[in-house]
Amino acid sequence: MIAGVIYQEQATNVNFADAMADYIGGLAHVNMSIGIGQVRVKTAEALERVYSQLNPTVAGEQVIQSNAVRVEFLKHPLMNIRYVAAKLKFDQERWKKAGFDISSKPEILGTLYHIEDVANPHIAPYAHPDSDEFGAGVKHNYAYVRDLLGI
């Protein structure tokens, strides 16, 4: 699922100029999307509040104490993947708690990844959600990645 999201982000939302603008904007406290998973700075901050393990502790101190450090973390591919995974987990848990299991629906998870806010979720979980174009792309890429891996 993570690979499907990242593949879709890279295929539709990233180019070199965007990457530079996103980085500079992120440092200037603009809520930009950064890294291979195009994680918004405010989304990362909200996810750190939900999943404290995203913010590592060194010598008893939390590492991410400023926006600049968060932007640097988001630039790093392995850290960015952790935020992508956390966002997907957040959406799955929120919907499951409401009685709807979307863990096997890459098109819905992709749509929520693309449009849903962690700090202020605005889409109430319901039985038959629709996907958007981004979510449809995630579903396609999820199947493609599974085929590549022989799953």
C-alpha cells in the first residue's frame, strides 16, 4: 500500500522545481508537501502527536523540536516512508473504529491519503466510500507493485 501511494505521488505530483519549492516553502512554514510520499508539513506534525514513535528520542530529548528539523526529516526517503505508513495507519484505524474495514481497499486509502486531514478529519467514515482519481491510481499501482513482487 505504501509503495502504491509513493508510486502515485511520484508519477503525478513531483518534479525537480516542485521539490525545491516544497523544501524552501516548508522551511518558511508554508504547509508544503515534501519527500517521496509528498507528506505535508502540518500532516507530519499532526502524525507526530498521534504516533509519538515518529519523533525519535535522543538522550531523553525529542529530536523534532522545530519546523526546520521536521522538513529535514521529510526530505529523507526512509523517514518520509514512515510518515506515509503512519498516515495510512491513521486512516485505517479511524475507519475501523467506526466499524468500516478499509485495509484491503487501496483506492479508498489512496483517496483518504490524498485529501484527508489528520488534525481535523472532515470525512466521516461510511459504508460505501468513493475514490478519487488519485485513489484509483493508487489501486492500479498497488496491483502493479504486488505483481512486481510476485504477491
